[in-house]
Amino acid sequence: MQYSHDDENLSLTRFESMLKTNDILFFDSDEFENIIHHYLENGKMALAKRAIKLGLEQHPTSINLRLFKVEILVIENKFAQANEILEMLHTLEPNNEEIFIQKANVLSKQDHHQEAIQTLLIAIGMSGTPEDDADLYALVGMEYLFLDEFENALIYFKKCLETDTSDYSALHNIVYCYDFLNKNDEAISYLNEFLDSNPYCEVAWHQLGRQYFTLKEYAKANAAFEFAIISDDTFVGAYIEKGKVLEKLKHYEDAIENYKITLALEDPTSFALLRIGHCYDKLGLEELAIQFFRKTVDEDPLLDKGWIAITKFYMKRLNYQKALYYINKAVNIDGENVLYWKLYATINKRLNFLEEAERGYKRSLELGNYELETWINRSDILTSLGEYQGAIFNLIQAAEFYPENAEIEYRLAGLYFTTHQQEEGRFHLKNATKLNIDYSFIISELFPNLNNKPMVKAIISESKRTSN
């Protein structure tokens, strides 16, 4: 029995009225199925369970209502109970494909993906319509994805798309498999073949453009996105991708035009605003560039690329005060973002605010940025501040990540000599000169007071003589 949307709404209204009044109203099994389906789709589990309970009280022999009960049990990870019901239903209706689909679902949830595949293949053998086959092929494809068997997944997603050419989810999964297998050329061949039969499929054109973009064939990518737009002139994703291609081709004004179309089609996205800002920056239109960078952070204050863009805009123009203003705002919004702290440290260092710069490098390290440059910069600032022990401890930590590194060893040598720890200084300086004599300038630059120290001069001179 087919139900219209109005019938479904009436059933829902009657059912919810019954729950409020505690009256007992009769619903046929199809009505209960529609009610349960509605609640499951909208995530209203408690109401779905209530509808199943009442439905089975009125229709205790309904196979479909019991299958809904199985679905709930699977969601609640009650697999033993679900299997018990499925075994009983299989005895009653051994050729019901939906029972096998639910069995496969239970197996999949328990990570028995190979068994789930075999069960779904049995269901495919029972399937009565191509539409059912398409859904089942997609389920088999997903099970192969869980097993990382991308070649097999491809076979079934292709079968799905052959059966239902409008299943764009299957199309996306096909491309995903090709991407994972690094088979861009094969993906392009498949998409072109699909487009021969479906020339107005905007999704396929969009995916084709992305493949060409990956291969840096920007002219072909641009053409593909153009066809996607011809197929659907409201396809926001195609305008975005076309804008990215035009940026690569250095056609910044055309890129801006495409990004602006997306702003007119739907609510502004921070990505489009940011890219427009970068395009104006490339064109040398500074006022427009900064205007769109500001719009980006207004639209999405959590987008780090927006704050980084506006900060680097001012750094590039040596306006470090403005850059510091914006990176401070960024840090206040997200104090766990290591990219912000690195920029914070760099800007403060340029402004000679050494204590703040050291704080920035220290915070970067605490957040897991263990790049050599970060350790070295922090060490040099601590040295400039006269905090020699702190600098030594910092470099000892750095040496754990970068053992036998000449830049670290020269600095440790200079710091140990400066703090009158002669043996340690001698050990690290000898180690440093063995590693790379060309970095010996570090001593004269960072520790000029050691230039005339006899032991230092002797070790460096001896190393230069032997290396020649």
C-alpha cells in the first residue's frame, strides 16, 4: 500500500496524539513502518522503539516490524539478541533478502566483513529489482572498503553505478578508490567513459576536473569544471574548483569572478573569501586584499588560514605592529594552535621583544613543534637574555631529537665556556668541529667574548688544519 506525504503526516499526528492521551488507536503495519522509518531517519530513537513495541503488539506476525527491532538492537550493539530474532525470521521466511541484509549488517558491526560480503551476495541472488541490486552492490563495496580491498570495492561500486547512474555516492566512492590506489589516469578514463553516456552529469565533470587538477593539467581541469557549470549553473563546488584552477593559471581576476559567484549562490564561505583576498593580493590591490582577509576571520574566527593570511600580509609589508595585533587576536581565540605561536614568536623577535619571542618558541615546543629551527631560535634568545642555564637545558632537549648536530654542539660549547664549565665546553666544541668546521662562525657571532680564549682558538684552528 502506497502512502502519500499527507497520509504519513496524518499517521504521525495520530500516533503522537495517542502517546499524549494514552488512548489506544489502531494503525496498519504499513503505517507503523512509515512512522518508525521517520523516527529513525530523524534520530528519534526513543520514539522509534515505542512505535516498534506498539506495532508488534498490534501486528505480532509482521516480519518488517521485527526487522526494525533488529535494526534498533544493532544500533545498541545488542548483537546476540539481533541474531536470535534473525534466525527465527529466517526459519519463517528463508528467501527474504531483507533478513540477509540485516544479518550482514550485524556481521559488519562486529568487524566480520568477509562474512558480511558473503551474506550480501546471497541477498543479491534473491533480489527482485535492479534498484535493490544497486543498493546491495553499494553495501558490498563498503564492506570491501572496510577491508582496504580497493580493487574489489571498485568492482561493486561500478556495478552499482551501472545499475543506477544517478547514484553519485557510488561515483564518489569509485573515484575515492582510484585516488587511494594512485590511479589517476584510470580514474580519468573511467570518468570520460561514464560521461560519454551521461554527458550532463555535473558530478562526473567535477570529479574529472579534480583528477586533472591533481595531475597539474590545469587547462583540461578548467574545461571539465566549465562543463560541470554548464550542466548545473548553481553548482557551487564547480565554481570553487574552477577558481582554484584559474589561480594556478595566474588568471586572478577570473578566479575572483568565480569565487564571487559562490557568494551570490549561497551564504559566504570563509574559503571563498580567503581565496578572493589572496587573488587581490597577487594583483597588488592591497586594500581589497585586506578587506577580504578581514571578512574571512569575521565569517569564521576559528579558521587559522584566515588569521595566518592577514598576519603574513602585514609581515610581508614589514608592518610588524599590525601583524602582532592580529596574531594576538588569533592566539586569544585558539591558544593551542602551534602555527599561531610560531608566528607570534617570529614577529616579537623582529620587534626585539625577546621575552615574548621566547614565550612563543617555548609554547610552540610545548605544542609539539620540534623543528630544529624552533629549538635554535629559543636557545639564541635565552642566550641574548643571559639565561644560559635555560639555553643549555633547551639544547640538551633538542639534541635528543637531533643528535650529532653541529649547530646544537657549537651553541652548547659556547654556553658551557661562558658559564665556566671548561670540560663540557671542550667536549662539545671538539664534537662540533668534527661534525662540521664550517659552522665554527657560530662561536664568534653568538659568543664574541670567546674569540680570544686560547682553548677555543686552538681547537678550531687544529680542526681547520686537519680538515684541509
